[in-house]
Amino acid sequence: MRIFKKAVFVIMISFLIATVNVNTAHAAIDVSAKSAIIIDGASGRVLYAKDEHQKRRIASITKIMTAVLAIESGKMDQTVTVSANAVRTEGSAIYLTEGQKVKLKDLVYGLMLRSGNDAAVAIAEHVGGSLDGFVYMMNQKAEQLGMKNTRFQNPHGLDDHENHYSTAYDMAILTKYAMKLKDYQKISGTKIYKAETMESVWKNKNKLLTMLYPYSTGGKTGYTKLAKRTLVSTASKDGIDLIAVTINDPNDWDDHMKMFNYVFEHYQTYLIAKKGDIPKLKGTFYESKAFIKRDITYLLTEEEKENVKINTTLLKPKKAWEKDASKIPDIVGHMEIMFNDATIAKVPIYYENERHQKPKKQFFETFKSIFLNAAGGAKWSI
């Protein structure tokens, strides 16, 4: 039995660019929270963290998961009949009444802007069929998202269960996912909302959004006697999207602004690999033909060194390809971006043909490019 090894060309281009210095960030940022984290909303890169994996009560930031499941249910325009169980729920409320008929969309706005616990139960019963059914959905979704240190027991975050907890890191993961949903982005970032099926106008409780921070794009507040103050917030500036989480933080507004300002001041989005032609292929079979379809960017500081590598792997050209271009595969390799010895991106390399055309060149660039300026000589091996 013969064993064949597929021959490939490997190009490795290494260069100096900025790497996050967590120690520097820790020295510069001092927060009052028991747990805190700030991440890049695009890549998920952790930019600062404090006890981010410690399991803690999370209060009403639980409702981010409740909102996500409601939005993804596809039932936002359905009418919900409010139960007595929902009305009896203690704590913050949008003051629903038993038998009241409300559009699910309105309930989600009331959940996120006013932190209505009654809205949370009404949503859970409608979307999950029952509270238990919805809690099962919450934990199933958490597992799918990789929230390894999270356990939900209710849809609102009240202190009625001992085993209802999460971490700053897990809540950042959840929010990164939630911000991909257009409806969530819109609801979370709404300052004032007039309900369609209720005589109510709600102002968002998130003061970062409504009055304190011009770059705020949304988030969710929380408080219970046991969890203390919890806060998830998002902010955007100059094309950088950030997610911050604090748990048990008496100075959460200030701490979130402090974390956001530090990152906005010290980081920028770098263009690591530009969509289009692959560099360093001049004189080879793939010259002007091999390309990637999208830019690869990453949030970095100026001070980092030697922590990013680009590994480009290409199939070894066959003689038959020169005679018949139709035999050339659509995908002829891949480009892998390594940062701190971990893969941060891996994209296919295409061979230009009728099915796959190279992206058109853009005259203006919105990112700071380091690829073309910093790339060193290519090292080839077979």
C-alpha cells in the first residue's frame, strides 16, 4: 500500500507589529469591579481583564441572553398573552397586567431598556413554552457559544437560585455574538422607545448611552442585592468596536469609560493582509492569479513586537494545469495569521477564474497597513 503526501509550497512571511501587552494595560487601568473585561468586538481579542473567569451572580445582564433567544425565535411580531406568573414577578417591571396582549417586540424593548422582569417571564413563556423550557434553551445556547462557566436558572437574573451565574469573559462572548444580530444592535442602542401595543414610552437606563459617553452604542445594566452592580456596554470609535463587562462594580460608569478611553487611545486597527493578490509570488505559477477575498485586520498597539506571522500554503502546481486551466482547483491553498503562537484567522486562497474574480482595488484605505510595509523576504520550502 502506497502512502502519498500532497506536495505544497509554503511561504512564511514574518514581520514586526504591535502585540497587546496585558501587563501594560493592567498597570494603566484600575477598576473597582470584582471582575472586568474589555474585548475587541471584531476579533474577540481580550485587551484587559481582571478575574474574568470567576463565576459570579450577574443580575439583569442575564437579559442579554433572553433578548437574543427572543430575537432568534422569529416571533418578534407575534402577540404575547401575559400570564399571572409574569405579572407576579418581583423587581423592576414595565407593569404588565394579566391577560394583556403585547407584541413580543415591545416586550424585548421593555426588557432591555427598562429591565422589566415581568417582560422577561412573559418572553420566556412565549418563546420557550414555559420557564423551564426557556431556561433549557438559555443553557443550550450558552454551551453552543462556548460560555463554559455559565449556568442560567431564570430569564431575568433575580437572586432566586443559587446556581445562576456567569463570568465577565462569558458575558463578553455572549455580547459579541448578540451584536451580530441587527435587531439586538438596534434595541440595545435605543435611547427612547414608544411601545406599539402598550401606552408606554421607555427611556433606556444605560446612562453611558443616554448622557455620559458619546461613543456608547448600547449595553445592559443590572443590580441585585447579592450580585451588586453589573454592566455590559458597547462603544465604537474610528472603526473600532469594543465590548466591556464589569461585575460587582460600585463605579461601573466611570470604569467602563476608563477602559474604553484607554483602548481608543492606545490601539488601532491594522491591515495585516490585504484582499487581492498574494505578495511574494512574482515569477511563480501563481503570480497575479492567487488571491484572498477579504482584508484581514487586527487591533494592535504600536509597542508590540514579533508576535504576528503570516503562513501562506499553496498546492504544488501540476504540469497538466499549464495545458488546461480548467483543471486548476478553485481553492489552491490557505493563508493563516498567527498571533502569539495562536491562529487568529485562516482564509482560503483562490485561483482566479470565471467563478472567482479578484476583488477590485480600493483607492482609499480605512486601516493602517502593516503588511506591505513590514513584510520581509519570503522563505520557500516544498
